[in-house]
Amino acid sequence: MKPITLQNYAEGKWIAGSGGFAELRSAIDGVVVALTSSQGLDFGAMTAYARKVAAPKLQAMTFHDRAKMLKALADALTARKEELYELSYNTGATRADSWIDIDGGIGTFAVYQGKGRRELPNERILIDGNVEALSRNGTFQGLHVYTSLQGVAVHINAFNFPVWGMLEKLAPALLAGMPAIVKPASATAYLTEAAVRIMLDANVLPPGALQLIVGSTGDLFDHLTCQDVVSFTGSAQTAAKLKSHPVIQRESVRFIAEQDSLNASVLGPDATPDSPEFDLFIKEVVREMTVKAGQKCTAIRRAFVPAALIDAAQAALTARLAKVAIGDPRDEATKMGALVSISQREDVRAKIAEIARDGAIVYGDPSATPVKAKGAFMSPVLIRCDAPHEARAAHDVEAFGPVSTLMPYAHRGEVFDLVNRGKGSLVMSVFSYDTTFAEDIVLDSGAFHGRIAFIDRDSAKESTGHGSPMPHMIHGGPGRAGGGEEMGGIRGVKHYMQRTALQGHPRVLAGVTKRYVTGMPVEEASEHPFRRKFHDLPIGYQLKTKAREITLDDIEHFAHFTGDTFYAHMDEEAARANPLFGGRVAHGYLILAFAAGLFVDPDPGPVLANYGLDTLRFVKPVKPGDAIQVALTVKDKTLRKPDQGEVRWDVVVTNREGETVAAYDLLTMNAA
């Protein structure tokens, strides 16, 4: 089959390189499947196009608009994912391997579109935290907000996940309103290019929101500014080279690095050969050695077991590894395919030789070729190191393939020190049923790991395992792992935004954020706010109710009616002895119920449902004979459907002296 010539996508056009083409070979049989080059691209023009054409259009959209765009892209990829699966075989990946990459990437888009619509406002500014009082009388206050960076996100991805690696960066960047230039690793760029074509064919991205480079980045970094972000996945050596670029240093360009690391897995001291955690540990180590042929930045490189169990663990691991069928990834019987390339296999073999100096190979022959083909096949290799404290390479050298080192530890304190010898990792997994051990390992080793996965008999059935970064959780780690973070839900979106402190009068803060800030001028309700539809409720529209006295009979009736006969409401002597009350007081929920009775309009109208309270606080007790009054103010609004919107109401309940006794946010769904 004639190799395809990959194309770059720049300034709204598909462009083939003008020369210097590199050959991309199938991992299965070594046949050239694609040619790639970025020669001739104008990288300065690409960054300018992203900033001047794409960024204004993306940033004119609200978070909800961008979330809907992500959903459309996820739907487009889902509809054509079989095209990607077919191409993925040439990377050496089995169908199961490709599911992690392709469906996992699409799933990341799906998670981010859902979080964008649920957790972000239907606005362009994101509020961070609460209003801070900066003056005595409240006329000068502070608030933190996030706004979109006015630049371009440069995504440099690794070869092992050509789809997921792109989408897990692209989802938060687009949701933040930032256009991206994607640069995949050349070895598997043909799969990334196909996914980009599918997304562009969906015709939902603003021009320039997504550009693609399928070769060298040339002088791209020379055109970056303080408004740009570089997000990199790959080796520590390449990351160090990129971070030291003079423009990155001079312009303080944000640089997010997710580097390969010596991730650890620990079998707890409470485990026995008969315990469920022992079996789960063995299965997970083998899975992480063989999925994607061990070419995962999260794969288990170091496996620690209690010294008394090392022989049993070795026997169980080798027995399970012996059952792994290696071969053509298109064959359903195959459990492990090929490494991505011959050069990658040779690199892994060289790294194994270094690590084996600290111990001995107890399973696999790195020099053997288990499949009679021209592809990059090799067997899994298990190394045993009986003196982990004396070892160097086992804690410093990573073989990026189907390789793991088994090591013993004598006691809890020793294993904490050993896992930390990796000098920072993306993930550590712990197989133990002892919650005390779990607490200890978090306190002693948590600072060295970006994620800790606790897997035991209770969580195993639903656990996603050691090596699966979830879009809800951060992916990254300290030290050797690069010191960066990706994903983590909305945390990942903020990487592509600037946090700014705003200071001023509440009127100004409210005008900027489209949210009620205490102290801003309010509009006194000319008609009951529950009679107004969503679009007819301005921010700051306020109803002040009449007062209602709360009697002892009210308190006793509420107590008997609800069954809440707590002594503070029913026993005067005991309540007087309570230093917080000094006598009987009204139930907090009685105050809420009576407050609702004061502000609720009973007739059918635009309010469709009351579906919750947020930030409820009971600030001051209410005693029999006191009276309460309510200020109900439109605080925030979010359109959820064309005909329905969420209204957040600021509710403040005060007593006769005007002191706040309760405060909360009320959420209603209103007809638009």
C-alpha cells in the first residue's frame, strides 16, 4: 500500500510539507505507512492567525457555548472512531490498547463539556472565591476572577497516545477560550492527523481554533509571548531543552510539563499470598507492563512488596506474564502488541541492560524476538532487585516499554523512603486494606506523587486502576514528573486563563461579573420577583418582606410536628446552661420555613421548581418573641435550556435589630 503524505493544518488550510519528509513505519511489519514534514510552514503566521482570528471568536463565546462545541466534537469523533481504530493497529496497539486512547480521549471531551455546562457560568468571566471586604463600610471590596489568556496554546504530545494525548489538552484549552496549535510526535502522527480531520469536518470550530503541525516546530517558539501556553508531554530531556528556550524564559511563557516518571506500586504490609490485595497487585503490575506494550507515562516501573512475599510475588508475576500472548494486534487472541518502532525497542533494550545491573532478569529475554515479523515486538521483562537501597538505575532509569522491577521492603518506613527515591512521579498505587497504612503513605510520600490510587477488595470492581488518568482528577506530578498538572476538572481550564484581583465599589464588581455583590445599588421589587420570568429578572432585583414574630408556641409546635425536640428548643434550664444560647431558641429549620413563608408567592407562575440551598449558615440564634424579616435578591442567573434558566437568590434573614440570623443561596428553575 502506498504511504500517505500527512498534511499540516495552518491558517485554515491543509498544507503538505515542501521537503525533508520523514518516513513513518508500521510497528507491526516495518512497512512505511506515512510521510511527514512541516517544512515550508510560516510558524509566526500560524500564531498570529490563532491570536487575531480564532481567539476573538472563541472568547466571544460563553463557557456554555464552548461546552456545546466540545460535545459536538465528541459526537463527531464517536461517529467515525472506527476509522481511527483501523489506523491505530499500525502503532502496535491492540483493540483494547486503542480503546484507552480513542474512546478515552472522546470520553475526556464528554466530561469537560458536562463540567463546563454544570460547573461554569453561562458567561465569559469566571469568579474565583468570595468577595473580600477591604474597607470598614463596604464601599471598597475585592474579588478574584479568571479571564481567557489572549494567546495560543501550543500542545506538544507524545507518541504513545496520539488521540487521548491531544484531546486531554485540547478540551480544557478550548473550554477556556484559547485556540491551540497541536504538534503530535511524528511516529504516530498519522492517527492524530485523522482525528483532527474529523473534528474540522464537524464544522463547529471557529477558524484557527485548531491548527496542526506534523513535523518539526521550526522557529515556533520564537513567536511566543506571555499570553501563550506550552503544554508538553514527553521525556525530561526534551522538556528541559524546551523550557530553557530564551523566549520561554524572557516572556515567562507558561510551561506545563508532563514527563515520564518511575511510577511505583506498593503491596501493603497487611497483605498475604491469600489476600485479595495480593491478587489485585499481581494483575495490575502485569496489566501495566503489557497494555500499550508498557509505553505509558503512568506504567508501573517499580513494584514494592513486603520482603517475606517477594518470592511469592515473583512466582505469581512470572506465571501471569507467561500467559500473555504477543503478536499481531489485529488478532483477537493477542494481549500485547508491538512497541511503536524498532528504535524505541532498541532504546528499551539498552535501558534494561542498565537497570539489570542492580539485580537480575527473572522473566523475559529482551534480546529475543517473540514474533517472526519485521515489527518492533519484544517480550515483557521483569527484573528483581533484592537490594533496593543500594540500587541506582532501578530508581533513576526508565525503560519505556514492557518492563518493571520487583523490589522488597522490610517495614513501613523503608517503603516510604524507597518510593520517594523516584524523585517525583505521576502516580503511585497502593494495594492494602489497612487504612492506617494508607494515611501514613499519604503523609510520608504524597508530596512525591501527583496521584495515589488505593485499590483493594472494596474498590477493585469499579476502580479504573493504576494507570488511567481520569479527566476529573489532575494528571501530572512533582520533580521528575515535570512539576505540572493537566486536567483535574475545571482546574485544567484555569491553566489557560489569567487570575486577576479586582478592587472597587460593589457596583463595579457586580457590573463586571454580572453577579450580585452586597453593597451594590439594588432595585426594589415593583412586583413580586416570583411573578417575573427568567429574562425579566435583573441582577440586584430585591424583595424585602414584612416581619414575622416567632413565638414559643411556634417553636413547640414545630418540635412536636417534626420530631426535633432537641433540648435547646424544649428545655429552658438546659438551654440556659448552653453558652451559645442562654435560653430556648428557635430551630434553624423553623427559621428557614418561616422565611420561605414570608417570601414565597403561592400562585402558579414562572418559578418551576426550588431545587436546593447553598452556603447555608445560621449566624445568630432567634429567641421566642423575636421577629424575622427576609431580603430576597437576584444574585446570579444561568440559562440552562432555551425555555428555562437557573436563578440563584441571595437570601438574608435578619432580626428586629437588623442583625443577620441566617444567610444562604436559594436555587430555583424559572421559565425563560
